[in-house]
Amino acid sequence: MTRNQKILAQLAVAVAGLMLITIASAQEENLGGAVTSGKAHVALRYRYEYVDQDSFLLDANASTLRIRLNYQTGDWKNWSAFGEFDHVAEVIANDFNSGAGTSPDRTQYPLVADPKGTDLNQLYLQYSPSEDLQLRLGRERITLDNHRFVGNVVWRQNEQTFDALTLRVNSIPKTKLFYSYVENVNRIFGDSVAAGNHSNNTHLANAKVTLNDAWAVTPYVYYIDNDEVASFSTSTYGARLTGKLALGEGNMSFLAELATQSDAANNPVSYDADYAHITALWTAKNGLAIGAAFETLGGDALLPGMAFRTPLATGHAFQGWADQFLTTPGSGIDDLYFTVKYKAASWNLTAVYHDFSSEAGSGDWGTELDISAGRKLGDRYGLLLKAALFSADSTSFTDTDKIWVMLTANY
């Protein structure tokens, strides 16, 4: 039995134990009532993704549909449970490589990391006697701050979840504490391949301290011990400062973040690398937002394996939607980018321009333009149009264009 299976077996035993307690109890409240008073949810997400990458003779055409079913029970003596299943199907067009060996007969196409299959996305028990305390055991979605270090890879059809024991405490004034012990990472490639499950002995700690109505600071420690991929084993210490202030006919929001990282556990390379991110975004009352930002992940131009890495991140949200830098280049990366957003009637419009270069040395990686337009269609439906245009300035990368059309429905 794998570790992944063991934690689910333990969860099943815990559920069975609660059921036995309920049967033996003569109290008015019962587990059956909590189960039947819960809420079910159905979500559909269809996406077409087109990829034109110069390093491939063929273009990728991926047409996929995700069907999500979940159920949240009612409370029973401060206990509740949640379960969620996902099924990803290929619809008509499947000329794409879904990655990590999930489509071995389609390696002639560019990568679109949306493998087909059915997945137990979440299944956990939760104990929450008050708004100030929450304890979870099982498979869950974990997202911290802006997902830069810990996220669920929400853009991909099969998201990343964690088999974990998680504690959230809000009883300290103006402070939110988070701790999670992660036993397994259920990655976007699913259970059918080895890359879909990474056994871990990982500790994630995060504390958000509210300074006043506008500003907050969040120190964090992320110790990752990955049994499957030794290079993912890292120890990261950092802090982020967020805030906003009134400026003219709008508000200016800020982010400043610093972190340092070193090798941990079974990592064969001894290294130290730094991270920094600073952003400023001005948002006007008319829906226009303009911002500038700089993000840097340290590296070494001469020695391999010395770059700052974020193996649990929602990588698609950073350094361009073309996903050219999900793995940090050996000499690191500097990303200078500019953002414009505008709300026009029912549409949310976004444009981001990136200029990528090496953190160590003088290499130029390339530039990228990302654009999107999204809107709601009534209360239950949504439409997103999106494109990423990456132009390479180095032989280490290739020109890549991606286009997406996505439809969502929630019931």
C-alpha cells in the first residue's frame, strides 16, 4: 500500500469511527442528519488550448472538459466532511502531449498538461469548534498568499491537492496562523504515472499579521522533503508585506517580498539562493488599473542546480502564461513586467508585458505579451478568452504562442 493510499485508509477508519459513535449515541443530533443536510455542487469547465511552438513541427490542439462533483456535509458536534471528484475528458481534438508519460503516443506535439482521467480531488474531515480554530485531515486544496510558493495549480484541469494534516488558528488578535504537515502531493498528472504522486515529509508554516486596516506582514517557513524528486527538497524562509493607500482618484496597492532558500533533506546539491518580488498597482475608480513589478529568482551562471525553485507553486500565474519558466533557469531569472487592467461593461480586460533576463550573468531570455478578456454570462456561466505570445531571445528557449477559449458552468 502506498503512502497516498494509507492516508485515505486512515481517513476511512476515522469516518467509520465517527459513524459508530453516532450509532451508539442517544443524543438528538446525529451524523445521518449532518450528511443529509449537506450541499452538493456540480461544476463544468470546457477549454480549448492551441499551442504553436517553434521547436515542434506540429501544433497542439487540446479540447478538454472537466466535470467536478463535490459534497459538503452539515456539521455534527463541530465535525464535517467534504468530498470532491474530477473527471477530465478529451472532446474531439486531442492533438497534444499531456505530459509526464500520460500520452506516450503524442510526444510529437507541444505540451498541454491536461491529461484525461478520473481523480479523487479532495476528501477530508474537518473539526472546527469556533471561527478561531480549524483542523483538517485528508486530501485538501492548500493555497497560501498569492500561490507563489504553495498553490493548487488552478489553471490546469486536474488541480494539485495535498494529503495533509492542517491547522488554522485565528485566536491571536490580528494574526492568522497556518501550519500543515504534507504527506503526499497529488500533482496535475494524475495517479496513472509516477510523476502524479510525490511522497513528502513536508512542513508548511505561515502567519499573517494585520498591522492596520491597510497593511499586513506575512512571515513564512516552507520545509519541503520530497522523496521522489530530490531537487525539490528545499528550505525556504521569507516574509511579504502588502498594503494600499489612497492616491488621486484611486488606490495604490503594494507588495514587497523577500525570501532565501537552501537545500534540504535528500537534495544532493548544496546551495543558497534568494528571491525578491516588488509590485505597485494603481486602481482608479473608473475600473482602470496600471502597475509595474519586478520579480527575481536567484541562480548561478556556472554551477547547475543552484537556482531558486518553487515546486509547490501555481506556476502558471507567474513569469508569463506561456509557461516557459515553470522550472527556473540555472542562472536564475529576472522578470520586469507591466500590467494594465480595465473593466468595460461586463468584460474584465487584462494585458501584461514581460521582459525576461538571467539573474546571474547577462543573458536575455525573451519577452512576452499576455492578454485576456473574461466575463460572466448570467449567474452560473462564464467565458474567458486568453492568449500568450512569447518571443525568445536565447537559444535555450523557442518562440511560443498559446490561445485559450474557456467556458464554465456552476450548479
